[in-house]
Amino acid sequence: MTTKFCKDVLVLLSGGIDSITCATYLLNQGFNVKALTFLSNNKIFSNFKEVFCAKEFARSKSLDHIILDVSNLDVLVNDIGNMRFSIGGKLGGCIPEYQQASPMSVEIMHMSSMMYAISHNISEIYWAIHKDDLGGDSPDKIIKYLGTINSLSEINYGVSCKVKTPFLYMSKSQVIDIGVDLGVEMNKTYSCSVGDDDPCGKCDQCKLREIALFKAVKRKIAI
Ligand SMILES: [Zn+2]
């Protein structure tokens, strides 16, 4: 491992391939990585399996790891239309439309992480969103959104705290390529939107993961 930076950073760690690859990349760069995971335990949707993977990863790397239970936030929203930027994963017809996959918006996620970061003197938060997550939105929209989010810490606290998106212009398979190169244990990550013990294999997150892993393996074989 290199020790270029001995700086604290915060990673939004869902327990999926993307966030675990992002955390691994930052660790390899020598950052002191702290992790924040959002637990959704409402009666409609839970991401226990994903959170379990996040916990195991954080434990294996001895990361400071906060798990924030956001289960009750579902009282604020009424349907899947409240999700933006595909947080929680696109559903691909696996879950009826009236059921919500995530009880929170990205704004709540980012504001909560900013509260933690600022109070721990952390100036960078890493969000492993990539272009296959955008569901029709353009990266420019994310950049514009982040510009607003990032300015809030300066306006309110007078300090700079930025949400960074190193994978924004990459496909999921490119992210997986990075993960494979970094030795991320793919079988210890979880991405399915349904949240059962075994991935459903049908939702968009499962399909994307399968295609991306296949492409990554093919590229390795070609080398
Ligand atoms: Zn699935």
C-alpha cells in the first residue's frame, strides 16, 4: 500500500461492488478511510444483506464504520418516484411499483454524511455512483446537484466539505475492472435491489452486475 495521503475521508459504503471498490481504491491510495452505511429496515424493503457485506468489509479493513438507521424515513415519501439518481438500485420489474426501494432521497444521505464529516474534520465524502446508475440522467445533472450540495457546508459552516464521485463517467464494468485489479472479493459484495439472501438475478442491479462481471472476466482472459 502506498502512503501518499494520510488524510481522513468518508466513503458512503452500501456494501455493493461499487462502494467497496471505491473504499479499497482510497485505502490503496493511503487515505484513512471512514465509512457510513444507511440501514433501511422498514417492512417493505430492507437492505440487511448489503449492510452485512458493508460491515464485514469495514471489519476486515479495521475502518471506523457508522451505520445509520433510516427506516422511519419512509413516512416522508409515498412511492418509488421519490427516488432520484437510482439510489437503492433500479427495480427492473422485480418489486411492484407501489413498494419503495429506499425510504430516503440522496439529499438526506448527503446531508447526513456531511454532518458526520464536518464534525470529524473530514473534507471529502466519496459516493461511488457511476454512469450506469444514472437511469437516463446526465452526469452534468449530478455535477450541478453536487455543486449545490457542496456549497451548503461553506454557506452554513464556513468550511469546505465536498461529495466526490470518482466513478461518475465510468460504466459499472469499468468500476468492476478496477475492483478486480485491486483484489476486491466480489463474492463478499451484494447489489440486488430485492434484498433476499440470494440475489434475484432479475433486477437491474443484478443484471448490471452480471454483465459487468462477465465483461471484466472476458477482458482478463483476453489479456
Ligand atoms: Zn436482484
